[in-house]
Amino acid sequence: MTLYMMQMIYTNEAWTALVKDPEDRALMARSLAEDLGGTNVGFWLSLGEHDLVTIFDLPDQASAAALSMAISAGGAVSDVKTTVLMSPQEAVRAMNKAQSLEYRPPRAMWAAREDWSDSPPADG
């Protein structure tokens, strides 16, 4: 399972409906996650760029995409942003893998960096 953070903005129509008839939308989030074989870890209204932040634990990317598509298609939210979350342990594993890679930036970047004393690699 993988954690996904979803951030959304409620439309004016959605806010109007929620103010007129308040309801706990976390129940819908929980139901959708369970239908996909996952869980809704948390659900928060937020102040700032997005109105809603929720975290889902889902089995795969297709499930995360399906959830995003279904929510977007409902018309109550806009600007649905989905972000894959990594645990600190996963990040350390990624860092360890990165150590063994021999990435070199494009040759043109070498000329712009005074602190790189070596000449750019021929294979760029």
C-alpha cells in the first residue's frame, strides 16, 4: 500500500450546498477508499491554497488515479492535486540507491559552475 495526499478546492456551489445542509464529507472519503481496497487515513479542511487535504492508503497508482478522477468528475471540487508520500525509511532507501548512480548534468551546466574544477564529461 502507498500513501497519497490529495488536496482540493471546493467549488462555490459545493460550499453553498455544505453551508445550507452541513455534512461530514470524511464519510464519503472513507467509503471511496474502502471501495478501492484502501483506507482514508485522515481528512481535514484547511486554510490556504486548498480547502481540503486528505490522505489515503491505496493499493496502487491506478486506484489513486481512479479516486482522483471520480472526485473530479463529481463537480464539487476543482484543482485536485495528488501527491505520493514517502516514509523516512523509504526516503533513506532512495538515497542509498541514488549513491550508486553516476548521473552527470548537461555539459552546458559545467561552464556555468565555477566550483566544478573538472571538465565536463564527453558523454554529457
